[in-house]
Amino acid sequence: MKITEIKVIVCSPGRNFTTVKIITDEGVYGIGDGTVNGRELAVVSYLQDHIAPTLIGKDPLRTEDIWQYLYKGAYWRRGPITMAAIAAIDMALWDIKAKVAGMPLYQLLGGRSRDKVMVYKHVGGLDIPEVVEGVLKLKEQGLEAIRAQVSIPGLPPIYGTGPSTDQAAGGMIKPMVTEEVWATHKYLPLVPKLFDKLRDAVGWDVHLLHDVHHRLTPIEAARLGKDLEPYRLFWLEDAIPAELQEGFRLIRQHTTQPLAVGEVFNSIYDTTTLISEQLIDYIRVTAVHAGGVTGIKKIFDYASIYHVKSACHGPMDMSPATMGANIHVDTAISNFGIQEFTGYTKETYDVFKCDWRYDRGYLYPNETPGHGTDIDEDLAAKYPYQAAYLPVARLEDGSMTSW
Ligand code: EZ4
Ligand code: CO
């Protein structure tokens, strides 16, 4: 069996997605996601100009060998663009392998370890009552785990705090970088008040989560963790900038609040201090940003030794192909924790045909061969790329934030 063609498809059915389709001489093909929100075209060039020419004629079933070939052949190892490009290829190759085997992907990763994959969804709001209402609505819809964010009074809604700013359809399609305002001293006392009201409203059966989006210093995060302890959050996510793993030592010394980090990580080497020192409880790497199925399987297996659980990143800025790959890994590994899932727009589901499914708080892998996600190329062509940027934030005095 040989790889005969590698197509790179960019489309924007609500969000920009960078998709790879690997075609073989036997007609079997696989789909992979290489989307990096706000930097989509850099991955397109990496795939088209630097990877595709080196893989034509190769055996698509050699997933580990091709992963190593691309990782080592880059010389400039790691980094989000390189690892997303490798991820796209890797996901498509695993899709092909599972189709050749005639099995759903999870069978090739060890088989089923669970019946269903628990997810969490997001709620945001301009004030606490609006968030409480949103959380109650999701609870009614069967969600057992919910992430809650609230805007800071007196400041305009900022990314990841207001009413679903980071997940609204097309919300990230911005022709230029938006500049927002941040004030830590206004945020810190607000979050415990939010979770106090939420516990009153939803009780203790629902898992509650909160995402700090990397905005605190270690000592500020330690204080927030302590203040949130009475409300027993499932986790506090991205409490500090993720680059400095050692920062988590300080947070860990002060609070029993479970901690999650890793959505911006792209290799196992970003995780070694955090995992081996047991500084976190959940590692949030996801197939597209950490080297595909091969990449995250290595990280989760490593994490399992230290009792750190998986929690794949999964907002709608990564394509349904990533979600498919994640669901199969989630189903197979021993140390599954939770899966983030915001769902997709109707346009996205029209372009990407999914055999996996969501129902009342859980995801279920497809039983058809592969990872269960395909792309309608003709329809994709009707949604061309649109410029999209993530925001930055400044302090109230105009300086860039320290995070
Ligand atoms: O802000 O994927 O936990 N989820 C998140 C996401 C990220 C986006 C950035 O592109 O923090 O919504
Ligand atoms: Co996050």
C-alpha cells in the first residue's frame, strides 16, 4: 500500500479549519486536522510545501515510523505549527489503518475501557445570575460537568469570561487583533462568589469547572485555589501561563484544588515536570496540537504512571476530525478524565460528516471503521478561509499583561 496524494483543504464553515486528506493507491483515504486557531495558513504551507513531497510513495500503515520521520526530519523539533502538521498526517494515517483493519480506531489503541466519554460544556454570562441560569439549562440537558465563566463588572466582556465569547459561531472570525482590558484585583474576588451561587443553585451532583486562561501569577492562583476549595471544583484550568512548569509547585503547596493545564502544549517534553512531580491532576493535550493520536497516546500513557488523568482540549476551533480522534483515544486509555466538547455549528457538521455522536453529556465513538469523521470537499469549497485573530489584553494603564 502506498500514499499517492496528500490534499490540504482550508474551509471556514463558522471557523477556519485546516484539513488533510491522504489518498492511497488502494483507494482507501484518511482525514486529519491541522487547525491552529489564528495561524491556519502557516500549517497549510508546512503541509503542502514541506511534508507532502516527502511522503508520496510511503507505506501509510507505518504510523510510528512516519511520526518519527517527520518529528526528527524537521530538525527544528516541536512547536505548534510543526506538531499540528505532524498531527494532521498522523490522524489521517490512523484513520487509514483502522479502515484497512475494518475496525473503529479505538480497537487499535487497546479496545474499549469504557462505555461512554463524559464531556463538559461552557457557560458564560455578563453577570452571576445569567451564568447560574445558563448552568441550570445545561444541567437540564443532561450535562454532568459544566465550565462557568463570568464577566468582570465595570470592564467590557473579555475573552473567555463573557457570554460564550470563545465559542460563539464565528466569534473568532476577526479581521484584526482585538485589544481587551484586564484587572486581576477585580477578577479574583468575583470567582468564589460565582461558585457560591452556583453550588446553591445546582447542588453537588454536577461537576463545576473554571478556566483562568493563564491570567494569574502563581501566588494569585494559589489564593484563588484556596478561596474555591469550599465549592469543590472539578478543576481550576490554566491558572498561570503554561510555559513555566515550575510555577505550579507554588500553587500546589497552597491548595488541594485539582489543577488542569496543557491545551497549548505540543509535546511530551512540555509535560514532564508537571506530571512526574504530580503538580497537576489533568493534562489537556489534544490530538491536533500535540502530534496526533501517536503524540497524545504517548503523553497519556506517561501520565497514567503518575495518576494524572486525560482531559483533551475540545472547543469548536479544532475540527470534528480532532474530536473523532480524541473520542477514540478517550475510549481506549485507562486514565481518561473528561473531554471538553462545545459542539459545532450546523455549517461545520454539514461539511464534516461525523459517525461518532453526542447525547446528553456523553460522546460515543463510531463503530464504523476509522475515526468516524469525513469531509465533503465540494461543500467545504463554498466556505473559503477568513482572516481570524485571537485577542490580546492590556492592563487598565495601557501596559500589556505580564501573562
Ligand atoms: O481559548 O481554543 O478550554 N478551552 C479554551 C479554548 C481556547 C481556544 C483558543 O483558540 O480555553 O476556548
Ligand atoms: Co482553556
